[in-house]
Amino acid sequence: MAKGNALKMNLPSVDDLFSTEESRQEAKLAKIYDIPISEIDDFPDHPYRVLDDEDMLSLMDSISERGVITPAMVRKKDDGRYEMISGHRRKRACERLGMETLRCEVVEVSRDEAIILMVDSNSQRTEIAPCDKGRAYKMKLEAIKRRQGERTDLTSATVLQKSDGKTSRELLADESADSHEQIRKYIRLTYLVPELQDFVDEGKMKMRPAVELSYLDEETQRDVVDRIDETEAFPSHDQAIRIRKAFEEGEISYDVVSEIMAEDKPNQRPKYKFSFERLKPLIPKGYADAQAEEYVIKALEFYKRYLLKQRDQAR
């Protein structure tokens, strides 16, 4: 056979022939680099607040002693800089310590994939403020909705999930510790004005009334904030429902908000606490608990009559 007619075959290279499965797996391992902190941008609209609190000081102490044990996660942007996905607190701690670089894992993902990674990586934190969780769930839910429309081939996992008849929020619930309804409530918190969000995150206002208030417009929400500032009392769930109903019926005003919130609530009635050590010397010895209570009440009644007499004499 002439050389010109010889069969041409695509033979593997020598490197391919002698490469092992181990070497091929090593090539797939994450890429870890020490990246200048000045080249790392925070994730846009990052839902988790980074606070310079006691936990931050503890993290700084840990990094000072042992360095950054778990690398942060970043992705490279089109402009050559890096975008933080996971590790904002580690970055902040390193900045405060005066460090110039941060140990990072560089991953190649899209923006929506980055959002999902960012939320999932932070979900393991022991303490997450309710409104931070709501913002994170909202971002991830929107990313899931966008991704559902990316692929249409029958092997796509998103297509198979959609064929189950589940909503995006139900898919999100399948991947988290919170139920479908809990996720809805957390996301509703993102519609509150900042002042009300702070009250929820600080534990001053319960989640159920906060969810009801999230359906109000900004003006009405700020009326609620003003009333809270004036009275230092927060609406109960029942009061929040009534405020929302008045708003939806077009009968809301600051006076209506004030009237509803002015009602006495059992859970916000003052609770008097007395020190046993202070009362003990004033109660006759041998008094049982019921007798001691009666003794204190009679003493207060006597003192009240004394004050009234003093007031009358001063006129």
C-alpha cells in the first residue's frame, strides 16, 4: 500500500498513555491561591452582615495563631479581579489584622451558581439573623428560577424537578432545614423598612407580627416605627393583623395605628420582681408564703394611704 494512502489514526500521546487515574483526578482538584485582598471584591448585595463584634475578635485571634484554616471561595470576574463567594468574615478579619493576602479557592461558576454556593456555604453558621436569612433565601430563590429556564434537554435535572409540579420555593425547601412556609415568612421580612428589620434581628419584635407588617407600604410601616419609638411597645400578632386589615381596606392612618397599638396586651403588662433578700428583714419571722404576700399588700395599702394624707396636707 502506498504511503500516501496509509490510514491516519489519532493515537494518544505518550503522556496520555502513561497518565494515571490519580493524576487525572489531581488535575480536577480545587485551585488554591494566596490572593491579594485588594483584588477581592465583596459579593454584590451580600445578604449576611459582617459585624465587628466579639465573634470577629475571636476569629481574628484564631487567624493570628493558626492562620486561615479553611480557604475562602472566590470566582474570577471578567475584569480580572476576584469576587468573594464565601469568606467575607475571614476577609474582614485579615484586613483588620493588616494581612495583605487571603488563602482562597478559585472556582469557575456563573453568577447564579455563585449565589447558590454563597447561600449554601453560609447556611451552616450557628447564628443567622432572621432578616439576613430572608435576604439569602430571596437571592437563592431568584437564582433557582432563572436557572430553571436555562436548559430544556430531557436530561436536565431542573426539567425533571419541574415535572414533579414543585414550585421554586418548594425546591428550595427540599435543600434547606426550613419548611416551604418558613422560607416564605423569612422572605417576607425583606419587605420591612430597615428599622423594623433591626427590631426583628435584635429580638425585640416577634416574627409573626413582623410578617403581617411587611404587607404595609413604607409610609404606614414608618408610622408603626414612630409609635414604637414613642411607647417602647411592639405590636402583637393580633394587632399587626388588624393594622394590615385597616391598610388593605384603605382606612389606615397614624391615628388608627396608634389606637390599635395603644391597647393593653397581656404579654406586655409590667411584671414586678422583688428581691427576697430585701423583703425578708421586713416580714415577721414564721410567716408562710401566703401570709407574707398578704403582709406586703397590707403594708403597701397603708403606705398608699399615708402618701394620700401627705398630699392632702400639702394643699
